[in-house]
Amino acid sequence: MRPARLLATLALILAAALPARAFETRAEAAFVYDMTTDTVLMEKRADVPLPPASMSKLMTLNMLFEALRDGRVTLDTQFRVSTKAKNMGGSTMFLNETDRPTVEELIKGIVVLSGNDACVVVAEGLAGTEEAFARMMNERARALGLDNSTFANASGWPDPNQRMSMRDLGHLAARLIEEFPEYYGYFGMKEFAWDGRAPQNRFNRNPLLKLGIGADGLKTGHTSEAGYGLVGSALQGDRRIVFVLTGMDSEEARAEEAERMVSWAFRQFVQKTLAEKGRVLTSAPVWLGEIEQVGLTVADDVSLLVPALVQGDIEGELRYRAPLQAPLEEGQAVGQLVIRLPDMPEAVVPLVTDRAVPKGGFVPRVRTAARILLTRFAGIAADAL
């Protein structure tokens, strides 16, 4: 018997969602991502490579965190300061050639003070020269799937070859949060008065850290070419979002737009469990198995973001080919549950068997053969009428 593709609909536990109110941003480009449910909530020119300014310092930090994880350096490792680093303009830690800052001090100097000099020190400490470090950054970016990013330096200093897309920045931010939780706390530091050298530059430029809205990172950026930008993250309850915006015309506009973006992401969507692990959604016939039917379920709870305003039923589409061929293992993927919500990405979840089904012995085979013969006989009799 040749399996046939079977489609069925299943009313899930919620009501069908009305479209979420779209967020109309004034930013030149933007990206909003819900890490908890792996959902892109909003994007605007998200894949366009743009000047990232100091937001690209996140890639320098990623390279440093990887070196820490690999054991090439420790938080107490000291780096020398070159004349090139000492002469960096823009925001700095005011390092000089006699300093030997530790890796931990340099992390704080990059995160809180946005130190261009600290970035050069890291680059030279890990790769010998900033040019060699930039090549390493580009190689690592390709490996991480940051396909719309190129690097010419470690600090985000204006350069035609220093470009990142908002999606790449968002994915990089999510990586820093997920892969390096032991270092992520640095991004929430509001102040770092290193050696008392820059009292006017000791405060974190992230405008959301002091608002009590769950914001705990990551990096601001500004140049005349890029405008004002921010890569941010906020945690409220069990949900974490990452958001990126660029091209704002002032610090005030950046702060206002970032706060609006966070509020929208948390207020317009709610997280709901639409299918529970182990709950049988349907039964599928089994060919030549010890039993004739097997339950289909999901391997884990299916938790999705749903627009806050809802009405009617949400329907999930069940896709599998019937009958299933024995033997089957418990938890074997045999189909898909497809959930569609207005203005949201389609969710496709594997359907799995709720139990094992061994191949049938003599009796199930005879029973199946008899059923086929009866079906064929009934068809012949119907044709003769």
C-alpha cells in the first residue's frame, strides 16, 4: 500500500489572533527578535550592511570572550598598550603606553566607556596587529553566519569596509547572551571609573539601563555617518528580546525610540503554549504493525508568541503520510504540525509517535491481508452494479 499524504486541521487551545499592530519606527534600519520563542517580531532594512559605529565593538568582545573560553587568556591577563592605541580618538579609557590593563578592565572599558583605545589593545593582544585582528573578525563572522558584516578595525572607527546589518547585530547580541552568560553581566554596568582618569566618561551610554524595564545591555554607537544607534536587550518575566536600531538623529531620539520598541515588543505579544508534550493530537493508521493505530504528539511543549488581541480558533495543520510503516520507535518524527498566525512567521513542529509499534506477527499480517481483500472485493462488487 502506497502511503498517501494526509492533511488534517486541529483546533488548538487559543483563539485565532488578530494581527499585531505593526511597529512603525523612525530608525533608518531596525530589527526586533524574541529570543525566548525564536521569533522575529519586526525588521526594517534588516539585511542592509550599514556603518555600525561602536555597535561593532560587540564583535571585538565576542572574539575576546572566545579567547577566554578557550583558555588563551584569563580575566587577569594583562595586555600592553601601543602608541597606536594610546593615540586613538573618540571615546577612550585614556590609556597610555605605561599601562598594563587586565582583560577584565578592558571588557569594562569597551562596554561602559566605549573605549576605542581598549579595542585596539585587545586586537593587538590577541592577533599582534589590528589589521590581523580584523581579518580574524571577518573569518569568524563568516563562520557565525554574519553574512552582511565586514570589519576593517576593532573599534567601529569610520571605514568604508566597516559594515554590519541590523540582523547580524541582533544575532551577534543573542550569541553573546546565550554563549557567554558568565560575562554578560558586564553589559548591565552603569558606571566604570577606571583609575579616575575620565570622570566625565565613566557612565554607560545605554539610556535604558536606568529605566527599570528589564534592559541589561548591550552597546550604543554613534558617528556622523551612522547616526545614533543601539543594540539592546531586555528581560521581562520569562521573555527576553533583542533589538537593534540605527540612524537616529540625536541621543534623545535614540532613547525614546528604543524605549518605545521595548514597550511594543512586550505589550503587543504574549507567550502561549499551543500544544503540550505527550498530548495526542491525532491517531494515524499503521501498516503491518502490532497495533493498527498510533498516537501522534509533539516532543516538547509548543510555546509561541501570539498577538495580544485574539478571537476565534487557531487551527494547526497536521501533515503526515498514512499509513505509517511499522516498525516505529517511540518519539519517531513522522510528520509536521504547522501553525499559522496573522503577520507572524509560520511555525513548523515535528509530529512524533507516542509509543513504539513493533512489526506485526502472523495474526496482524493475516488481518491486514483480509482487510485488503475485503476492500478490493467491495470495490469489484460496486463496479458490477
